[in-house]
Amino acid sequence: MSCRTRLLFAIRKGYRVLPDGSVVAPSGKLRKTGNKNGYRSFCVNADGEYGYVLVHRLLAWQKYGDRIFEAGIEVRHKDGDPSNNNWDNILIGTHSQNMMDVPEQQRLEKAAKAAKARRKLTEAQAAQLRQDRESGMTYKQLMAKYGISKAGVSYVVNGKTYRNTVKQALAGKAGEGR
């Protein structure tokens, strides 16, 4: 069962979210919510099939209706905290707006982690590549030796990637001049 189907089932059954982010079951009682990847959620039984409904999506539906299902629209937490389902904190917008809701430091850490995961070289290999270039190896030779593109070699040589290695090399050169 899709997230949308579970959400629509919960709406039809009468689940709702209060302005403070609390969930009310069809019986009128407050419903406990769990934490799923940082997002508040609750479980529903849709005709014998259990699944989770995200609280922020239910609240967004209450505020914006079916607009939350439009292509390119995401439910946003204005303060970037996925567990804060307060009425004033839930908005809809584009993916870009949603990403900008995340505090800058967290965005930078996430980007650095993603970039590091895609790297093909270790810091030691990047340092060796720079040394190989300084000792006269051509880009073509470096591409073959390290199995990376010309752009990849250029980024390493010019310090656009593996900046820590550049800082370490510069620190080492500064120490040599003493």
C-alpha cells in the first residue's frame, strides 16, 4: 500500500492532527506517534494491511488539501526539524525550498558526506596524484594510473576536491622552509 493510499485511508477514517501536532484517532482519543527516520508517524490498519502514516503529511493535507499530491510539491518543515509538526511549521513547496529549510550547517555536512561517498580516490591517492603531476606525469598518464576522468584529475591537481590533502601539502611545504 502506498503512502498516499494510507494517508487517504486515515483521512476517510477520521484521523486528524491538532494545531500542536498531536494526532486524534476517529474515537476522539489522542493517538501515540512513533518516530520513523526522524518523522512522527502512526500505524493504521487498512482492511487488514498495516502501514504508517506520516503526521506532517496528514497535517499538510488538512491545510492544503489535494495540492500536496501535485507533481513537484513536497511537504516542508519550515524550521527543518522533521519531528516538529506544529501547524505553523508545516508548509508545502518545491524540493529546493524544502532543502533550504534545513539549517545551513546540516546541508553542508550532508553534501560533504555525499561527495565523499562518490569519491574514487583516498586522501593518500590524491596526494600521490599531485606529487605525480609535479614530477611531470601528463594528465593522460594520471587518468590511466588512477582510473579517473580528465576533469577528475584537474579537480584534484587544482585543489577543487580533496582540499584536506592540499592543506596538508601546503602545511608540509611551509614547514620545509624553516
